[in-house]
Amino acid sequence: MSRFALIKAVLGPIMRLMFRPQVEGAERIPGDGPVILAGNHVTFIDSMILPLVCDRQVFFIGKDEYVTGKGLKGRLMAWFFTGVGMIPVDRDGGKGGVAALMTGRRILEEGRVFGIYPEGTRSPDGRLYRGRTGIARLTLMTGAPVVPFAMIGTDKIQPGGAGMPRPSKVTVRFGEPLEFSRYEGMDRDRYVLRAVTDSVMTEVMRLSGQEYVDMYATKAKAA
């Protein structure tokens, strides 16, 4: 049994008991081949729930601090996150964005599932913010379809993104796959990149019901 299968077998029942997840549209995730899952990011626990509600293993980029912690807690976090598919990248460095993009491209070229939060960071106030164009670059470079998804209710599990999770009901909603083959070879056109990214974010907004803010979440946090 793989570590991913073991984690699902052990934590799956606990998660279902605590969070009572209602999963809608999971059948829209293709059963094989490269797929990008793109969704909203409200709280830290989003990255724990998403891999556990998908049949296929979801690989995603995470802060390297999640796997470099000290003590028992640090070792358990590293065991869990690397087991479910997190690939640690130092995103704070000058080349962090490029490293994350190239990692995502490699995963997709291997025919796997790559999860991404186009906002680039957690929402500071529960609203949906403007998407970064890395999602567009990935789908245009690899031809992988984008399945939008929405996390609903995770903010009630972990208000403010910190502290112990509280038992609460969560909905994970997946939309229809989006494909952008009509833009093949245009992954350097900034207008195309913005149009593709906005198309994905429009679907995420429709699925989540969040209010949309046409600015980057990082700018909102810095204000």
C-alpha cells in the first residue's frame, strides 16, 4: 500500500466524521491523463481536504516550511504533506515562481493531476481575488484541461487559517473541464494569458458563490 493510500485509509474516515464533506461533480475529473485542478483558497486546511476527496492523487506546490518543521509535529506534517502529493518549493525566493511553474509542468507531462490556487495565496477576507496567470501558462504549455473547483465552508473549520480545526460541514464542488486548445502556441501572449486566467476564475466564482475582487490578494494583504 502506498503512503497516499494509507493516509486516505486512516484519515478518510476521521475527515468524514469531522467535516461531513459533500463532494459534487467529482466524476468530472478525467480518470487518466494530465489534469489541472484550479480552485479558491480560503484557509490552510483546503490543502488537506482536497487530496482526500479525489480518487486520483493530486500533486501540488507547498511552502517548504511545511516539511522542515522541528519536533514531532514537524515530522508528522512532513509525512502527511509529502505523502498526499505536496512538492515543497521555496516560493519566497526570486526564482520561486519559475520553480513552481516548471514543477507543475513536469507533473502534467507525466500524465498526473496538478492542483493549484490561481490567487497565489489564501484569501484575506473570504472573497475571491484576481488569478495569477501561471494557471494559463500551464494549460497552454501542456494542453492539460482545467477542472475548476470550489471549497465551501472551510473558513468555518479554521477561522483565520490558524488554530485547531473545528467540526463543521464542507462542500467541495467541481465544475466541467475547461480546455483552451484554441490558444495553442500563445503561452507568451499576455492578453491571452489574462483571458484564460479570467475564464477559470469566473468558473471558480460561479461554483463558490464568492464575491469577486479585481485585485491580487497579496496586494489586499499588504494594504
